[in-house]
Amino acid sequence: MNNDNTPMEPLWLLIFLGTAFRLWAAGTMGLGYGESYYFSCARHIDLSYFDHPPLSIWITTLSMHLAGTIGPFTLRLPSIIMFAGTTWLMFLLGRKIFGHWPGFYAALLLNLAPVFSLATGGWLVPDAPLMFFFLAGALCLSHILFENPKRSMRWWIWVGIILGFALLSKYHAVFLVLGTFMFLLTQKRQRRWLKKSGPYVAILIAGTLFLPVLIWNARHEWISFLWQGARGTAWSGLHFDWLARSIGGQALWLVPWIWLPLLWELWRSFVRGRSEKQLFLGWLAIGPILIFTAASLYAPFGFHFHWQAPGYLMLFPALGNTVHRTLQSSGHKASWVRWWLRISCAFIVVAVIIFVTHASTGWWHTSEVLSSTFVKEEDQTLELLDYTPLEQALTERGFLDSSNVFVFTNRWFLSGKVDYALRGKARVYCFNAGDPRGFAFFSRMEDILRQDGILVSTTKFLTEPEHEYGPYFETITYLGDVPVPRGNNAGVLLKLYFCKNLKAVFPMPYK
């Protein structure tokens, strides 16, 4: 690349190719557990939802309405479009703080990290609008803090609007506030803003936009805040294996050769000699990375390695600057960085192709050598298999034509998968007394008393249906299996049970 010119052509090429690649992946893979669940949420429009604020759900509902159809392409398209915008915003932020080419390399590296390029940029997740508005907020703040505009109040109003949309996307947006506050508090030159009205006007505007979430929670005993808060404060003793799993998961989601340089940039943001702009990025980054990583030592976070992602997002401009400065120098370092970029580009393309094609066909298991690398029954890509044959199986048995029959599962993610497979042709519930997620709020259990239910599950998640649901139905009859193939390979085996006459309300948590 010619570093004497602005990088607009390679930037637009990056956005175009990345968008085309994600569109292909979106149309090839089925929906994951979380995506199917969010589809169910989108079928029940509300002010907010149990586990997340509503913006990504509202956008999904609008996408289905405008498209007039339901499918992976329709549901994932808003995330793909927003990530194209996120790439552009990353370039703008890097350009504002470090220059044109550092901004381009920041955008390029963002697209080489799977947690952003594949998950945030290609799936139906609340992280898609969060990352977009998080970056937009940081961009506006950098303009206020480092360029001293004459009409600063106008920019603070924009910060408030953007922050409001970020909060409507995911609760992680609070780190944009906390990081900015810590930066203003620790920098003598910037501390003056705490005495001005601009930041407080921004908070007021953001709070106003956040009102739907507050109203919904007030009507439901603040359950969303309490549940999310409990996930980070639940003490389960010290588990260093959990901490190691969290650190390893972050490294894998970002790929180790990008993750380590990002951590190095975080360290450099706080050491002596750093610039004020680097410190600003560091304060925005350190909150989610440090808090969620430390909490994984005692809280059962499971495999939520993406919770630290908003923090890593803010480190790409600094890494882009380091890459540009190294390429400008002569010697072995520049050569190594060029190879590092080439290998990273090749890796993300090949890795995504392998992941997407295997998720849709299961080809990995056709090879004796490859299939021995992991147990087939533990293949996590089976999560991306749509339960399409279920609709025909229920139609042939006449259940979808009856208004007196509902469908239910015993896991919230299975209910999402079933709901997506049936495309709204049946009422779908989740009978789980411990964790039904949003299904506990979509409809009232009293409305289906004296009706018949079709229980859908698998042997992995349900072994004794009579033990779990016998007290609530007159009889439970096994109807048979519904195989869900993946390409020419075996996929998932669904088990159907006819549950006659719901005679008692199934107990739900969350009141």
C-alpha cells in the first residue's frame, strides 16, 4: 500500500468484501440458540425484555416486517449492516486520534478478530448495535475532549442520544460512562468538564431514552437488573480454572496473535509517557476487560467470553497506530508485521469458511482423521442446525391445525429453536421452573389450562418427561422421533410427547 495517500480505496474494499462474506455466511448457517431465542423475543414486541434491553429486538421485528419473510438472512441483515458502519466508525476514531492510516489498520484488525467479524458482525445479537453506538459515542467524546469545539453543548447532546441508544442495546454501555468519568477525573486539564453542564445534559438525555427499560423493569420488580447483577456477584468460591477458561476464551475469540498486542496496548495506555488520547482509550477499555475477567474467578460465567469485547474494541485504534508506525520503519519489524497481517487475513477467511461449511453440512465428521479431533455428540456447531422438519411432523399429525394445542420444551434455547422452526404457526412455551428466560413473560400460563401440549426435547436435555411434567397433565404419551439431518450426516434427534389436558398451572420463576 502507498502510505503517501489516504486509505479510502482499501477501506471501502474492506467494508465491501467483509459485508459480502458475512452475507454468504448468514445465508448458509442456521440460527444459534441465542439467535432463535431473540427471534422469539421479536415475535412478542415489548418495552424491554428479561435479559437484555430492547433495541436489537425492535430492529429484528422491523426487519421481519419490512422483508415480509422469516429466515437467517432477514434476521441477521441488520447486524451485518451495522458492522459495516462499525468498521467505518473505527476508521474515523482511529483517524481522529492517530491519523488516516492508523485508522485504516484499526478497521482492518477489527475485521480480523472473530468475536467482532463473525459473531458481532454476522449474527443476531445485541452486541451489534452496542458496538456501533459505543464507537460512535467514543468518537463524539474525542471531538469534545481533544478539539474543544465552540458549540460543545451540541456535541454533548449527540453524546446523550448515542449513549441512550447504546444503553437500549446492552447494559455494557454503562462502561462508556464509567470510562469517560474516570478519564475526566484523573486528567487535570479535562477535569473542568465535570463542572460544566454538558456531561449532565448527556446523562439526562440518555436516561430519557432508556425509560422503556426502566418502565418495563418497574412493572416486573426490576427483574432484569437483579438477574444480570446476580450473575456477576454470585459467589461460588475461588475457581482458578474458571479464570483460566475466561482468559483462554478471550484469546481464542480474538485469536492469540491479536489478543496479546491488544493487551500490550492496554498496558501502554497507563504507563508513563502515554498520550492523553491513549489514556482516554485505555479508560474506556479497562472496565469491561478487568471486571468481567476478575469476576470469572468466582462467578459461573460459563462461556460468555464476549462480555469483555467492548473493552477490546477501544484498543484497536492504538494497535492500528502501532502497526502503521512499524510499517513506516525499515528493518525486520516491518517485514514481520506485513507477514502477520497477511497470515491474519488468510486465517480469518479460511477459519470462517471451515466453520460455516461444517456448521451447515457436518463434513468434518465424514473424515476419520478429522472427526477424531472431537466427540461428535459434543459438536457445538449443532447449535446452528435449524429444526426445520419439526413443522412437517406436527402438520402431518394435525397438531398445527388445532387451536387447543400448544407446543413447549424444557429449555429456553430449545423453545427458541422450536419457535423459529414453526415460524409462528403454534404457541410455544418453556416449562422450566428455574430458567425460562423471556418465555416467562411472553404469555400467561392460565391461558392454556385444559389444553393439550406437545413436548419437544432431546435425550440430552430430557430423560424422564413423566417425572417432570406428569403432575401437570392427565397423561403423557410418546409420539416418536423427528430426525433433523445436517447435509448428508446425522444431526439432532427430536423426541415428541403428547401431553393431554394441562390440569395445573406450571410454576414459573421471576413472579
